[in-house]
Amino acid sequence: MNPNEMNLEAIGRLVDQHQIQSIDLKYADLVGNWYHINFPPRRLEHVLRNGIPFDGSSIPGMKSVEAGDMVLMPDLVTAVVDPFTETPTLRMLSYICDADTRMGVNKDPRTVAMRANSYMVDSGIADQSLWVPEFEFYLFNEAEINNGKYSAGYRFTSNENKEDLPGGYLDADGTAVAHRKGYHIDTPFDKHAQVREQMVRLIEGVGCPIRYHHHEVGLSGQQEIETELLPFELITDKMMYVKDIVHNCALNHGLTATFMPKPLYDEPGNGMHFHIQLRKDGRNVFYRQGGYADLSDTALCFIGGILAHGRSLTAFTNPSTNSYKRLLPGFEAPVKLFFGVANRSAAIRIPKYATSEEAKRIEFRTADGTCNYYLAMSALLMAGLDGVRNRIMPGEENAFGPFDDNVFDWPEERQEQLTSIPITLESALQALQEDHAYLLEGGVFSRELIDSWIKEKMKEVIAVRNRPHPFEMNLYYSL
């Protein structure tokens, strides 16, 4: 069923066709965690009129105790049949609304994304943005995690890696391998290919077309699933479903999935690359034949905006303490704010294979899967639009490129002329504190949201900072 044709009558047919017994209403908090509440299908019409009240003060960073009443308002367009529940269930996303006005609140991530899209259209720069997210994640056989006062540690295992086998697994068939990269590794050594196939089938079943999937570089079960170009307002919702499908499908196969940027020391990390293209009246406004990489001035200024605000953007695109353990030289993870064609050391890469007007786009390579998709993508869109509005053209004066060689081969004094991304979450939050006016344009983000974001994320910084690190025991225990 076409989502754009989804209305109450269409939902009724879906309920009858699949004998739906429960509607599962979902919403996201600031960080990007999903929450849900269920109700019988017979109450849907009432819920559409009145919403479902809930205590917003119980959701971290959302509301204070003295003003906690909020309302969930369903969005029928997002309805999909749940592929995992034993009880026939219809999933549906919702907006977090003010209890009095029934309008989306300032800190509702879906409402922020809706405002960002509207701001783009109102700007006249484009009437549509298309995105391709690249989902990178590990599938482990075991994930043992322990954090207490008197012990702390973790252990991840993979039956694909001879040096990382699960407890009791003997690799009797000899298909675990070692001393090589896992990129595009073929079966039978790519042991989870069929798990990815099922994930892709379920993802496409909720209306999100997949471009391809494969084993990634990490030998201990690293995977990648990449979508096709999809409109911003569609893909932001579908990405939430994709992540949920990956986790649930993994569990159904006795595996555990993580999008954590750097779960393993000295092994490849998980990024969340975003391919972006803007269109107006059906035409790709990023394309101009004859320019650098056939990019238009609009595309170059959009790139300039992202790079100019790149340090503050990382507070939303790389919002975990673990994010900055991935962003290290030597792992195809960009640490300098510049762009270039096919350059995997660049924060923004122009895909060399995307040569036609239809395909021309940019790829932002810094982000990772701990981001709240609604907020990170909205922030990227706002930064790019700010670049177009203010004509922030990359060039020698800002050292944003283009550079088509490996900057880490440059002399150190030349590398120092490039702007670096923050090296910790705390410094990223400080950058956001100093540079966020572009996010407030058009009322897309609010000062209240930014303050709450910094406050909630600093709790994570402090929680990690206050705990002894296991490697400190190697360094200092016997001194």
C-alpha cells in the first residue's frame, strides 16, 4: 500500500487484512531511543482525535516534572505491519505534542525534522532533499558486558574470526578465517549473508528500498546495508524501522547487533555515511557540468556550510563518547574538515561513480549510528542551507578543499592548516554551545532543545569520565 494513500479507511482495510489485534505507537526521545505504547485498533479513531496522554517528565531531557503532561499524536502515513510480534500488530510512529495545543513540541525529534524540511522548501533553494544512509554494524555471537563497582569489562565474539571464536565453538568445519580483511568476503566465510538477506527483505517490506548489502572490513561480523536515494521526510522514519529490524532479526538468529562506532580496539569502526542531493522542480540542483566534479555553486556552498559548521555538527552526528574512538587517522574515518572526489580521508567525499545529473550527490562520512537520525540529518540540512544562503564557498581562505590526495601524507605543518573535528564529545558539545545560530533559523531547532541536548550528553561524558578504564589497570595497577 502506498504510504501517501494511508488514511483511516486504508488503515481499516490493513487491520482487517492482517487481523490486527494491537496498534503499537512509537516515539523517539532526544537521544534516539524508541519508546512505545499499545492500544486496541477499535480505539484508533478516538486516538487520532485526542491523542494519547503521557508523562513527558519520565522521558530523559523531554520535560520537567512540574510541566510533564504531553500527548502522542499518531501519523497514519508511517503505519507498517510488525514483522516480529506474535500478536498481529500494526506499528505507527507519532509526534510528541503539547497537551494543550496538540502541536509538536520543540524537543520532539520528528517535529524538528518536519520543520527542517519545511524550512528548506520555504528557502526556495530546493523543494526536495534525497538521502542515502549507509548502515554499518557488527553482528556478534556473544556480547558479555559488565560494569560494577568491583569489576568492569566486556567480551564480544564472532564465529567468523578464528582469533575471536565464541566459547565452546570449535570451528570444526574450518570456515572461520584470520589475517585478512572482511570486505566483500564471500560465503561460506561470510556466515551471516542469509541473515542480512532476511533483514533486507523485511526492510523492503516496510517500504524502504535497498541498494545493496555486504560484509564490511571488520572480520568479526561487520556488515553494511545501504538504501537507495529516498526523500528526507521518508528516510528519517524508515531509518528507525531499519535499525529495529536489524536488532530483532539478529536476536532471532541467536546473534546480537551493535551500531556502536568503535566496539573493538584496533578494528574498523561503524560509520553512518549520509549521501545527500537537493532537487528543485525535479532537477538536481547539485549538478553543473564543467564545474569541479560537475558540482554546481549551490552544491559547493552547501558543502561549505557543512564544513564551516562541522565542529558543532559533530555534537549531533557523533554524539557518543565512543564516537571519538572511531574518528582516528588510518581507519577511513575522517578527522579533517575538507572535501574531495573519491577521497576517503575527507569529511565530504564526492562519489566518483556518481557522474550523471541524476546521480550527482555528496557524501558526508563523519557521522555514526549513535546519532538521533532526525536531529543529525536536520542539523546537516540546516548547515548546508546556511552555506548556500551565506555563499560559503570552499577555497584557499578556509582550507576546505577540494583536495584529492591523502592529506595524511602531507607534511605536518600543512596538515595543521586544516580544521580538525573535535577529539572528544565534550569538545563537540562546547563547539555546539559556541556555534548554533544556523540551527535556530526558521525555528527549526530551539535554544531549549540545544540546552537539553548538551545537558543530557554531558551526563554521558561525566559517567564515562568518572569510571576507571580497564586499560588503566595495565598502566598503573602495579606502580
